[in-house]
Amino acid sequence: MHHSLHTLTFDNRFARLTDDFHTRVQPTSLPDPYLISYSPAAADLLALNPAVFDRPDTLQILAGNQTLPAMQPLAMLYAGHQFGHYVPQLGDGRALLLGEVCTAGQHWAWHLKGAGITPYSRHADGRAVLRSSIREYLASEALAGLGIPTTRALSLVGSPQLVYREQPETAATVLRLAPSFVRFGNFEIFYYRQQSQQLKTLADYVIRHDYPALAGQPQPYLALLQAVITRTADLIAAWQLVGFAHGVLNTDNMSILGLTLDYGPYGFLDRYDPDFICNHTDQTGRYAFSAQPGIGLWNLHCLAQALLPLLDPEPDAAAEQARAALQTYEPRLQHRYAAGMQHKLGLATHQADDATLSANLLTLLHTQQVDYTCFFRQLSYLTQAQMQQADTPVQQLCREPAACTVWLTRYRQRLQAEHSDDTSRQARMQQHNPKYILRNYLAQQAISQAEQGDFSLINRLLAVLTSPCAEHPTEDTLASLPPAWAGEITVSCSS
Ligand code: AMP
Ligand code: MG
């Protein structure tokens, strides 16, 4: 069935919580909005008829100028640890939960970023600039295309309204979708305020709606903590496998559903570099690429701390339960990472030396300054016979091709040990090694062109990133190595 906006069924369950959890706010209108792009894949999730995006009233809703009668817009209240320090109150300062849609048995909260000032805006303007909105829009759909849990982006709308950052820029909105936008920080705020009733209400709410299988468990709150630990481990393993750095892993940007949330100064690896810091503001590298697994655990400690009052009335017993649950994080993440690496390498079996083979590969990629995505994709094109040659496209990606040949020889031996069949292995590898990722320089080109009024690159990128493992032969240039100027792009928290 294909819906129009007016036939959607809303079930605003977060709005039914008391005003301890949110503040009702209407979006602030944005002058002369224009639709830049919508995501057909996200529209499909809502069973929306694509024709709705041609309608002027749709544009007004996506801009925050009108709301549907069934919507109950609100700003969610949360706190969070930012760069290691607790900030007692944050909240939706420039995004609003417009309402929640039930469709085809699924639940999609609509969260409009850039919707104007809220009681939680502090001294900021409640707006999002075009630049960062393009980045959030494309990255949301790119991670979804890669099969990585994420909030989705339905639409990107611009406006001539000026917004002042380092220089004047124009405003934009992104309509984000997720089953829930509850963050670790939504729990932290009630823990630090010692509002245990609200803490329990929120935990019960999340269990009832998002983890219904846990409701009947003997210790549902411990089960909730465990489920979030597992999902977070899986999420971060997926990021590490694809070379994604979030950039601002504060606890207010950590989803209780284990979704990638709040895209700011994120980055995908070009050359493999564990020390990669995508956020220019992050001088100590707290959120560097290779720090993400550890930061995930640090953030889970914050969540566990906030849930302690629910785990057990006896503080020592509660702490012990949390500790035991947190201990499952690292093995889970490592297991998922190792399994993902097996897939990337096209290995059908597990063998004792596989961890060494992949560790040696990462060392090679790092020391030879090899492009992470291109390497795996090119590797997937090689037959075992070609691996014996000295000058394949894989070796050409390395500074010293001979160093690569050593690894390729071992890899080929490993494939032979399991009698690997080239055709099926290559097909499998191409399903696990994307050809297209949202490199910073591509996002930057899309932004520069959009600032000149040309949105075509945004839509071309959206199309390839939605199925990043497919070939898209006419779009080969979007899969090429980054140009020299790519290394000079800086992104920061300013957005
Ligand atoms: P972020 O670092 O983007 O996750 O945001 C941290 C906090 O700052 C959140 O409470 C945001 O809502 C708020 N915030 C960020 N930018 C703005 C803005 N331009 N206007 C109002 N609030 C903002
Ligand atoms: Mg945030």
C-alpha cells in the first residue's frame, strides 16, 4: 500500500510520557524552503508514495512550517557525558520529535533536525546548516546501505535563511527516522537527579516498546543493559570493519537501540590509519578511529551506572551484576569483528592462523598507506592465479608492492588450504566489501555544488551509497581514490 502523509497512522508514544521527559515545542518556520533530496529507500520504510514529495504541503511539513494534525511535536530531555565530562542537561536543542508513525507493523519516530529553538537550545540558534545536513543525510543512508544499524534520513530541505557559524551559511532540515531516539543520556539525567521513579518509567517504556522480549525476564533491567551492550558491541564492530569513525561519541549520541546516531564530524577512512581523528575539535584523539571500541565500553559504563538503582536494591549486588554484563562487551565485539574480517577476506572456514593473517594485513595497510576500501574491493577482483603476479591492482595500491606480495602469497596459501573456489569467493567478497563509501572529499564536493544550487551530486551519491556493493558502471568515478586535496579537509563540531 502506498501512503500519502494524510493516511499515515500516528501513535505518539513518547508524547504520552509525562512532561518529566520532554517539552512540547512547535517547529519554528523556515522561509522559502526547497526540497533538495528525499531517500526512496527511507520512503519505502513508511510505504510512502513517492508522489508525496512533489506536493507543496509535504515540503512545508519537511521544513517544519506545518505539522500534520496527528503530530505532537516535542523536544526530548537528556543529559550526557561530553568528552568525558558530565553535562547535567542537554536535550533536543535543534531537533524535534514530530510524531511517531505506525506502518506495516513497524514504528518510526520522525525527528526533524534544524527545526528551531527549544528550551534546550542554550545559547544556540536551533538550526542546522546546509553543509552538516547534507553530511547527515548522506551518511545515514550510506550506513543503512552498508547494512549498519543507523537512524535513517527521509528528506533534506534547504532554505535561504542565514545561519551564523564561522561565516554566514544557509539553514536546512533533515527528517530523521528511527524506532526510537532515546539515548544513554535520557537515562543518565534521571540517575544524576536521583529521580528513580522517572528512571524506572523510562526503562519500562524502552523495554515495552523496543525490547518486548525482555519484559517477561526475571531481571528485565539487567536484560536491557545486556541487550544494549550486545547491540553496541555489534555496532562498533561494524564501524571498525567498514572504516567509519563517528567523531563525537558522547553518551548523548549513543542510541539505546544500538543505532548510529547524530552524524557530525564523522569520517570514513581513506588510507588505513588506526590513529585517524576525523573531528578537528578532538585534539586528544579521544574519539580516534581505533579508540571507538574502548569508548563504546566507557559509554556503556555510564549507562550501567545510570541503571544501577534498577538492578538491585543492594548497591554491591547491583554493581556486580553490571560488571558481569559489561565483561561480555569485549569478547562480543572481537567475535563480531573477526567474523566480519573472515567475510571481507572471503574465507569460508575458520583456521587457527586467521587472526594473524588479518592482523598482518592491517599492519601492511597502515605501513604502506593503503586505501582501506579500495584494497578490499580490488582484492575481491583477483583470482588465485592473479595473486601470484607481481603487479596487480592490489599491489599498485601499496607504496612498496613487494611488501604486499608477501602477504598475498600467504593469503593465497590460506585460500588453497580451504580449496577456495574463485568465482563463489569473489561473489561473496563483493557482497562484504563496498565499492562506494561516503569519502569526505565526495561529501565536500556535494556540499560545494549544493551551495551553488546544484544538487545532482547529492542524488548521484545517494543512489550508489544505497547499494554500495553493486558495480554502478557509469559511476566509477565515485569509487576512485581520493584526490590529494582530500587530506586537507577539516570537519569540526560546528554544524
Ligand atoms: P551534538 O554535539 O550535535 O550532539 O549536540 C550537543 C547538544 O547541543 C545537543 O543538546 C544539541 O541539541 C545542542 N545543539 C547543537 N547545535 C545546536 C544549535 N545550533 N542550536 C541549538 N542546540 C544545539
Ligand atoms: Mg547530539
